[in-house]
Amino acid sequence: MASNEGIGSPFLKQPSERSPKLRIYESLFLLNESMDRLVALLREMEILPFADKESVQCAVVEIEEVRCDMNADFTEKMADSERFDEGRFWKQRRAFEKKWRDPDDVYIDVERREEARKKLGLPSRVIGSILPHSAVAKAEERWEAEQERKKKRPRRHRK
């Protein structure tokens, strides 16, 4: 007979300040773990002298049916909830990305995509041209230097 002794459940026995979602998944895990133990116990009982093997097998089938039903009910509802949460968190992540993203990064993305298309032998999708990053950087440096010079010039007051 196999031993039913284990290390015990790593989950807390009392409710805590954790997410309700985690508690649902823990409960589903514990249900499945308990069902496994029950099925294993019934299989061990099958070998006992007075055991009716057919009755034990029928009980195992009923337990597995209940397990599948519960798993299906919970996972279907959780899948809907997870998809909703996924969409909500995706929107939040996109808001952060938009906040942190440099608006000029789109040009770098287009340049990379054009290079990838060129490697694949596909035609360019850009009409005209995109200035290389180095040319844009040089132009921005010149503009910034000009702004600095304007700040340093003494202002002449007209009368």
C-alpha cells in the first residue's frame, strides 16, 4: 500500500490579503490534489479481499466525472475573467509605453522595417525617403547649438 504521507500543502490555511484570483486557483489545485488522493486510495482498496472491483471502478469514474465538471466550470469562468484582465492590463501597459516613448521612434521603426523588407527582396513601402538617423542627429545638434548661441547673445534694446 502506497503512503499517503506528504509534505503537506504549501498554501495557507487561513485567508490572507492575497488576490482573490490566486485563492481560486489554489482551491482548484487543492480540489484536484484531493481527488488524486481519493482515486489512489480507491485503487489501493481494489486489492482488498472483500472489495467489489466493479463498484470501486464505478466510484473512480464518478469522481473523475465530478473533477472534470468542476475543472471545466471554473476554468471557463476564469478564462473569461483572465481575457478581460488581459485587455485591461494591455491598455494600461500601452498607456505607459506611449507616455515613455519618444515620438520620433516611429522613424527608427520604419527604417528597421524597410531594412527587413529589403533583405527579403520586397519593395519599399515608403514613398520618398527617410533621412538616416545620423543626418537627423546632426541637424538636431546644429539646431540646439543655434539655440544656445541665441541665448548667449546680448539683447539689444531698440528705442
